[in-house]
Amino acid sequence: MVYNGTYYENVVLDKRLTLMGEGLPTIDAHCAGDAINLTADNCTVKGFYCINANSSDLGNYAGIHVESSNNVIVDNTCNNNDMGIVLLRSSENIIANNIAKNNAEVGITLNASNDNRITANDASNTIKYDGICLGSSDNNILTNNTVNSNIYGIYVARSSNNNIYLNHFTDNIPGGQHQPGRNRYFCGKVRQQRHLAVDTTPRLVKLG
């Protein structure tokens, strides 16, 4: 258990561990790397406020960076980083009930990551690009996420067999984008968005 307070450090989980915050303790990366980095499988990270994972280069650092599998990342807030939450070559993780706002590059991103569940997160107000991004990532489920005020709401590239449904979009410019792949999109609540979801009528679309 980690108690409320501000910790100026870069936390690395390189063995199986449950990391629980009480009172939303702050992990301030102080522009020196990821706030929390998971390289071990079967970890839980819950209840942290991760900030200032920034670099002087192109966006390299994240509030929470996952490069392992079978982890549970819940109830965290990752704001004001290069990227909020990153999954890289990771599988079978649960990313739920997190807030990833006001990050420079992307709120939540999956790169070469398969079979993950991304649910009930708020990925909004990204400064440059995407609320949620999937790149070379297959068989993921994205549902009940809030994706507001980004350039692209959800961006999908070189990815297949993902189920993206019942997410909530507002004021993204132009909303969502996809590149061809066999993904399924089921619309949620939408306002002022074109491309990925176009209205509030539930429907199933299979892109080939």
C-alpha cells in the first residue's frame, strides 16, 4: 500500500506485484522517464496519479507504460504526460476506469498488443493526436470509453479483429479514423464526429 503524497520517482515493476494507492498518491516522473513501468507479468496497479512523464524528444514517456501481460491497470489518473497509458508488445491486460487527459501525444495507445480489454476509461483532451490509438494490434476489446476533444477520437492502423463498441465521442476533429482491417465497430453516443461513428443509431460494421 502506498499512502497519499507526492513521490518524485520512476517506479519499475520488474517482478509480480500488487501496487495499491490510498488517497490517489502522485507519482511525478519529473521529466525523467515513465512514471510507472511494468515489465513483469501478473501485476496490479490501482489508484495512482501519474504526471510529468515528459521528454525533450518526440513523445517517449508515459504515465503508465506496460510491456508485459496479464496485468490489471485500474482507477488511475494519467495526466500531463507525453502519453497517458501505453501497451507495447503486451497481451491479456485489463485497462479499466482510468483517466488519461491532457497528454501531449495520445491518451491510451496499444502497439503490437493483442487480446487486451480497454473499458470505461476517459481518454480526452489530447493536445496533438489521438484519444485512443491501436497500431498493429489485434483481438482487443474497446468498450464504454469516453473519448472527447481530441484530434482523432479512436485511430486504428494495421490492426484486425478488434471489437470497438458503445464508446462515447464528443467534439473530436474529425472524430475517428481507421485504416482497412477486419475490425467491428458498434456505435455508442456520438456528437460532432465523422468517420468512425456517424450517428447515434446502434449498428454493426465489419470493415474488410
